[in-house]
Amino acid sequence: MKKLAFAFSAVILSCFITCTNNAAHEGHMSEKAEKNLENTKAVIAMFPSGDFSKAGDYIAADGVDHSGPKGEIKGLDSLKAMFAQYSSMVTDVKNEVVKTLADDDYSMVWLKQSSTAKMDDPSMGMKAGQHTEMESIEVCKHGADGKITDHWTFMSMGDVMKMMPQMPKDTSGVK
């Protein structure tokens, strides 16, 4: 009976130690994952200022944005030009990071762009002077050095529809 009690106690103690160790590591990211997330946040932080001069510190020279307004944007110089174009169209951008996730290969940021952002140039289906408010999930793939190699943006259908020109009225009788 003592042997059985000892074995049972050993199993319980082993489970307790394992659970305690796992709880201590929950929520902890590797150094590479932390660097990936820092690089993603650094790029996001450039948009309110419109200064993209340090983009090459965080984005690979052959980086690709798979969510460009007219398809893929390839190469750091093309990405910086797209960023600058966006910044010239929208002013007073305020980004709020709602939630982040990262591992050694990817980082994901749930991002809210505040209603202070204003369209200066009519584009993306919005009028000049119109305030914008959007949410997106920004997904970045990172290379071995932590630089962003690929980027995707995922938006809610409601936010996408705000950017679309008004659909013409259907006159075909189909409802």
C-alpha cells in the first residue's frame, strides 16, 4: 500500500511540476518572435509621420506586399513609394494596436486606424475631406534576419465596402 501511495504521489507531483513549468512559459515569445513583432510595429509607426526613410531597416530589399491597391507591390523602393502615396492621400493617421501575435516566422497585428484620419485626395472610393475609420489584421512573414519579406492585409467586408464606389442601381428588375 505504501508503494502504491508513493507511486501515486510521484505521479501527482510530476503533473504539478509539469503544469507549473508550462504555465511559466505561456505567453512567452522567443527572441526572434519578439524581433519580428518589433519590426512590424516599427513599420506601422512610420505611417502617422509619413517618414519611411528607415523602412529598409525593417523590410527586406525584395519584400512583397500581397495586398497592394492594384496587386502585388515588389521591392523596397516600390513599397516606400506606395507608403508615401498613401500618406499623401490620408492625413492625421492614428493607429491603435489592439492585439499582437508572433512566432519565429510570422507576426500578426490587429490594427485600428482612428476616425481622425482624413482623406486629402479622393481615392479608394472616398471623397476628399472624408474621415476614415478602419480595422485590419496585418500579417507579416519574416526572414532569418527578422526583416519583413511578405505582407498581407485582411479587412472586414464593411470597411472594404466603404472604399468601393457606389454601385449603380440595378435596373434589370433582378432583386
